[in-house]
Amino acid sequence: MDSNSKGCIAEYKFGIECLKRDIKVSYPLVHTSFYDCIADTGDNMYRVQIKSTTQGFQKNRKTVHIQWKHNYEKKDVDYFAIWVEKFDGFFIFKNDGKRLAVRLSLENDYSKYFNNFDFN
């Protein structure tokens, strides 16, 4: 399976998880949008950039590293939702406008963002 297909699967997985939590999801019709979907909680709407990785653990490490090619400005993307196959879930955190990479683990500061669909 190519990386484009894996990315599409992650986007739909995110949508399904949102719907399970009564969060409405809309996808843009064009592929030039900076965000992959809009998550509507009923109180607020958030622009979400969805990333995915199938990278396994490196030897003697419990983290997964993911990076992207360009910076997403805060005016374009509110949140990142990163599907990590190894953990079978999403890390969802606010875009700070500076991040180009992140090391994710269930045992570091990012663990509080694991499957946190509260958008907090």
C-alpha cells in the first residue's frame, strides 16, 4: 500500500472515531487545503491536519518519530491528529505554528494527547 492510501485510511479512521464521539466531520473537496478535515464539536469547529505513521519502535526505544515537510501556520491548522499504527490510536494536540516533527510515546508528555478527542 502506498503512502497516499495510508494517509487516506488515517483520515477516515479519524472521522469514524469522531463520529463515535458525536463530533461531526467535514472534508474539503479540494486537495490544496492545509487542513484535512473540520471537526465540529457542536460548540466549536477545528481545522485538523491528519498525519500517519506505520513506523515501528526503533531498537530499545518506545517512541515513534514523525516529521513533515513544511510548517503549518496557526491560522491554517488548529490541531494535528497523528495516527500511530504501533499504538493503534491517535495523538491529538494543538498546532503551535512551529512544530515540524514530534516523538510520540505512551510514556512521555505526549501520552496525555493519546486518543484525546476533547480538543483540549
